[in-house]
Amino acid sequence: CMACGDNGRTSILPTVIPHFGRIVIMAFRCEACNHSNNEVQSANDIKPFGVQYHLNVETPKDMSRQIIKSTYATVALPGMDFEIPPQTRAGCLSTVEGFLSVAADDLEVLQEQRMEQDRIVGEKVAGVIAQLRELTKGNTPFVVSLRD
């Protein structure tokens, strides 16, 4: 386990997803400290060209749509000028709501120090966090873009 050093359990599931291809889903769980980690890796050949998808999120039900992000993909919210750049996280499978929640959580981790070091930047980041939290409610239409 990366958190406590104890032995944990890793499950690996190779599978095929229509219109996406072959992937390997890996899940790790440590019984000693309850640390867990999930990762999705592509098992396809690397293509010479990338792809770009746009999802119009218009209802709370759309927040449950699943997104597969490879390690090298960028997830963006063009209306907010916000991006989750490639290689900031391993590949993963989540919902729209999950991506927004994790992004807000990640930004909050160092928010206290950010506010102490540069209040102006801290306030701007606090605004982004608030916008992400508001979008997770699913009451405001927005677009999610995925480039891979």
C-alpha cells in the first residue's frame, strides 16, 4: 500500500468498451488503512490522430453520464475556461459529477496555503471551486470536452 506500506489487494479486469476499444481496469484496496485507488489504462494501439468529444450537460440526469479519461486526455469545461490537464491523474472511469467533485476537492487541498501566500489567487481559485460545486448540482447547463 502506498499509504501505509501494508499488503493490499489488486484486482485487474481486461475488457472491451464499444466505440472506445480494449481497456484494463485496475482497482487496489488496503484493508489495513482503507486506502483505495482505481485506474483505467488503454490496451489499444496508439493511434496517429487523437479524438475530441463534447457532452452537453443539460439536466441533473446528465451528471450520471460516464466518462473514460486516459492518462493523456484533457477534460475541459470551455464555458469556465477550466481544464484538467493530461498526466495530472492516472486514467480513470467516472461520471461527470465525479470528475467535477474530484477537481473541486483537489483544488481545495492547498486552498488554505494559497490564501495565505497570495490572497488574490486564492480568491480566484475559491471562485472556481464554488462554480464546480454549483455545476455538480446539475441545474446549470454546461459543456464537457474531452481531448485524447
